[in-house]
Amino acid sequence: SRIALDHLDGKVRDTLLGTQKSLGKILQEHRVGTTWEMLGYRLKRGGKVGPLLGLDIGSMLLHRTYRILIHGLPTFLIDEQFSPRLGLPSEDRKDRPRQPG
């Protein structure tokens, strides 16, 4: 991931650099309006990341890349990897939307 620190307000920048809070929480606390652009996603082998997520070393992971814009300026470029099970609907997931009737 990459950050254009000069595109951030001083207070947001200081909080980001001085805490372990998630990016989303920081932007929410400072009421920063954002636009998110999905740049791509794919399945790929997780390698050493797999075991960190409780998966085998050769497991496939969902990898996505997106950009966060603040005031129209590209400020964050985010690369994430996670278990594809988190992004796919499942019959046993409790947080799935219920069908009417």
C-alpha cells in the first residue's frame, strides 16, 4: 500500500502516523469524505500470507487493489489479501441478507 501524505490534512496525517488505528476509523473520526475506486481483484496463491490467515501456504487468496481519493486527489493505494471465503456468500453465514417471505 502507498500513501500520499501531502494530500492529507495535518491532523489526519498526525493521527495516521501516531496510532495503530485502522485507516477507516481514522477517516471516520476526522469526518474525511472519500471516494473509492476498485482497480482490480483476482485469486492468487497466498504463499507466506496463507498461514497468517489460518490457511495452508499454497491456498488461494482474494487479492484486491483500490484507490482512495480525498478531495479528488489519489491519496491511498491499497493492496489487500484475504481468504476468499470472506467475500463469497455462503448458506451458513449469519450476516447474509434474508430473502423476503
